[in-house]
Amino acid sequence: MNRVVHPIEQESYRRLRARLDTSRFPPLTRAVVERVVHSAADLEYATDLVMDEGDLVKAHAALHAGAPVVVDVEMVGAGITRRETVCRLKDAVAGPGLTRSAHGMRLAYQEVGPGALWVIGNAPTALEELLTLDADPALVIGLPVGFVGAVESKAALRESGLPAVSNVSEKGGSAVAAAALNALLYHPTSEETL
């Protein structure tokens, strides 16, 4: 099903591309970079984001085949416009050495098992907890924001070898994490381009 793009969004992308040459990126990387830059109106994401096109191709296929999407907070889920998401934060409780966000990741893993796409835009502790689980993710979009733990958790994600979209700086947040997932949702499948 093709998505109808509003004229304001079309003009926004035209202006973005006039200021930022994204033609050097492979297709899915370009889609993620552009959607994240668009969501934050921040051109620096073009050099801040870290991802691998091969990982994105596999994640795109898994997503369009119906793999579950897990989010760390409901705000990330609210930004994902074409899929239902799993968020267990409301059921989570904090404990000694465990934040609610981390517990929410445990609960979500118990619900969805391996092979999901994980979208973390808020809590570094959620990303840290995910890295301790045997989640075998299709993709981890790890873009938590903040001055405490965000950079470190994203570095740990990249070092883990898991298929991922992350960034180097403290920047991130619900909107950009949802945008990265939406880029994969909106990108056509081979059947849609025939």
C-alpha cells in the first residue's frame, strides 16, 4: 500500500535535499538519514548516525513480513504510524538496580521473544537491558537521548555486533527513533515497486 505524501512534507524534503546531499547513501540508509533529519530539522544527524545497509535490508524484510515492533516508551509508539507496537513500561516496576524502563524491556522480551525490531528513543537503561537479553533482534534502533548514559549505551550497542541504527552524540529521542522505524515502514518493498 503506497503512502500518500502531503504537499508540505514534499516541500520539506525538497528543502532538506537542497541543503544536504544524501545521494551518496545507499537506499535504506538514505531513507533513515532523511527521515531522522526531517523529524528533528537537524542536518547534523547525517554525520552522527551509524548504520549498515545490509542490516537495514534484512530489518526491512523482517518488518514487512510482520516482525513485532517493541518500543521503550509510548511516545515512540505514538510516532510509529503504520504498525502496532509493544510497550510494557506501564506494567514495569523499578527495583534495586533496575529501572522501570529496563524492566519494561524484560517484560516485552517475554511477550515477543526473538526476532523483533526494538526502538529505543528515551531511556539508556532500556537499551542497556536489551543488550543483556538473548533477543536476537531483527534490528535495534538505539537512539536514547540524554547526558547520562545515552552515549555509553549507544556505544555498547555498536560494540555488541547486533544489527542497529544508533548515533554517536547525546542527541536522540522519541521522535527520531520513531522516524528511523518509519523510514523502513514507508520504504517500498520489491512487490510494491513492480
